[in-house]
Amino acid sequence: MYNPDEVKATIPSDGNYAVKWHVLSNGGYAVYPWLKVNDSYQGYTACDARGSSGVRMSCGNLVVLQLKKGDKI
């Protein structure tokens, strides 16, 4: 399913999939992770710790998607 060379996963069969991610941003920085399905944006999280020097910020998201066999996420 997951191909580390492409940094993508291929969906093995049609169905509903719950995709969850969690990130940690160092103090003073911001990260904006997103989820793409077949090169189309389907999920996004903003984790902004720019005003928190030395304090880390934890952020995450959960997206439920109806996917088809062969879709790439």
C-alpha cells in the first residue's frame, strides 16, 4: 500500500477510509500539513507556534474519504 519512493499510498480497494495525521511544531515555527488524493487537496491542518518561543505545538486532523481502488494519497 505505502510506497516510500513516491511518499504515497495506493488504495487497495473501494471503500470509506479514515485518514489521520498528527504533527508537532517546534516553538517559533509553523507547519501546514495537508492531505492530497490524486493531486487534489482533501485535508489541511495549521500548526502555528511562531509566537511560542521554546514551546511546542501539537496539531492533527482526521478526514473520512470515499476512495476507489488505485487512488493515491
